[in-house]
Amino acid sequence: MNTYTSYDVLSDVEPTFTDLAAIAAEEPVIAAEVAVVDAECRLAASPDEVAVKAHRRAVVALGVAMRTAVETSTNRALSTAPVFAPGSPLSTARRVVIRPATRTA
């Protein structure tokens, strides 16, 4: 009997192309985060000037990777957004009028 807590059901599900694209897009951020953790480990083992500089470079690289990922996802979202010309009526749009509630009793 399969329940919602049974993970056997999920074993046959393969990731979609969209899932794989999202993972690939996130790869630079993950690599930068791993570099920061490595630099923090090195800094904890020997807090010399070289380790401090390596940590600083890793943190800056992580910031760049995160900003790039946000810009890329924003640009991708904007490029796939539907574009409507001003003044052109939408065939599927409905006019919604919200009126204040009135008491009938």
C-alpha cells in the first residue's frame, strides 16, 4: 500500500528537462558555496594571511555568482513573459468590476 510518506513511489520519477536546467543554472552558486566552505576550513586550520585572502576571494566570488544567478533568472523570466501592445484588447481577458458589499437585510 502506497502512502504519501512512502518514498518507493518517487523512485521511478525522473527529473524533467526543466528540473535539470534549474540544477545546471544553480551549479556556479553551489561551486562558489563549496569554495567558501573550503576556505573557511583552511582559515580554521591555519589563520594566516594567505588563508584570510583566500577566504575573502571565495566570499567575493560567491557574491558575484549569486548576483549573476539572480540577474540570469530575472532576465529569463522577463524574456518569457508575454508582451502585450498597449491598447490591444486581450481575447481571453474579462472585465472584473468589484463593487462594495451592500446589506440586504
